[in-house]
Amino acid sequence: MQLYFIRHGQSMNNAHWNDPHYKESPDPSLTEIGQEQAKQLGEFLERSQNIMGQAGWDIYNHHGFGITHMYTSLMERAVHTASFTARRLGIPLSAWIDIHESGGIFVRDGEAKLQGLPGRSRSWFEANYPELNLPAQFDGTGWWNRPFETEEECQQRAERVWAELLERHGDRENQPEQRVLFVSHGGFFVHLMCAILNLPWRQASNGLNFWFLLNNCSISRFDVRQDEVITCYLNRTDHLPGNLITG
């Protein structure tokens, strides 16, 4: 299996991160820059989708990506980002609720995380993203409808996602390799990396914390074989022009 992890395009919250007068959105939309990043990403993956003349292990996808499955979280910025690529590639786009950003949908008052919110409804997704395959159990209410998620709960969720990913798409004898694309979030990526590497949450040596930095619409690739996980590249942004590389 190959896993391609893409962080969503620039959101309104990303763009106003250092603005003390900005009121954070619980589920922000993409900015114009974020939409252009997503458009550039989709065009790049469309140009590079077909496997052409591959010889040996194509560690940097010079011969193409060959994406077979696409998943997105149900946060608006991720779905909007994923929709550009799904339309370009013409492959099904499925919601995977558990790859959402840490915390879920909630309101914040300074550093205090307050009550959870419903999140977008099934009818909203059906009206705005008809190409998105939604879980059957997702009813007419919002997809979140839970309290704020703690970091410990998020780490447990990341571990479940990793185990389920291996179960769904791990290599099978006499079956072609599956190449899976996630459109997700920077905070969840750190939790997923801790799950993959079996590390304590953000705990480095000598009392330090660590973070895996991802730019908006960057691509990271992991190859999962029978007995190993290989990090091929992290935070790849060469498909974006310099003026569209944002954090």
C-alpha cells in the first residue's frame, strides 16, 4: 500500500492566525489562496495520475501516482480541497469521519475550548459536494455532535485509523497495490505519525515536544510493506508556485 497524506488548502483560520481581532471559525472555509492551492494540486495529480514507463521503485512518483482510493475528513476545508482532485481524477471520493482535525467542531474562548457543535449536515454535503460518498449512518443532523475532543482521545482515534487503514488497504497476495489518498489536517497528521511510529504524543527527548510541519496542500508519502513502513517524503510542495506556499 502507498499512503498519500495531503493537508487541506489555506483556511480562513490559517490566514488570520496572527490577527488578534479575528473571530476563529469552528469549521472554516478555504480562502481564495486555499482554493487556488487546491486547484493547482488537482491539476498536478491529474497530469501525474497515470503510471508511465515505470522501472523499479518510483520513490518520488516521477512515473505517476496511480491513486486508487480517496478519503477526506468532513471538515469543510478538507472536503473543498479534496473535491478539486476528485473531479480531476474521476475516482470516488469517500468521507472518513475519523480523519478530522483534533478537537472536532467546537467554539473557543481564548485558550479555553468550549462546547462541541453539530458540524455540517448530510443535506449540506449532498447539495454542495454531490460527488462525496457519505457514510450510511450519517443522518440529517450534523456529523460531529459531540463534546470537544481531548488530545488523548485524538491519539486513540489516530491509532484506530491506522489499524483500519491497514485492514482496508494493506497488501494482499495476488492483488494489485492500493494507493490511498487522505485529505486531512496538520494536527491529526502529528497524531497519525505518533500512531505509525508508536511514539508517545509529541514527546521528544530531553523534555522537548516535537511537531511535523505541513504546508497547505503539501503531499507526504508512506509505503507500507509486509514488515515495514517507509517514509518516502514529507511536506512536498514542488507542485505549487512559491507564492502559494503557506503554513
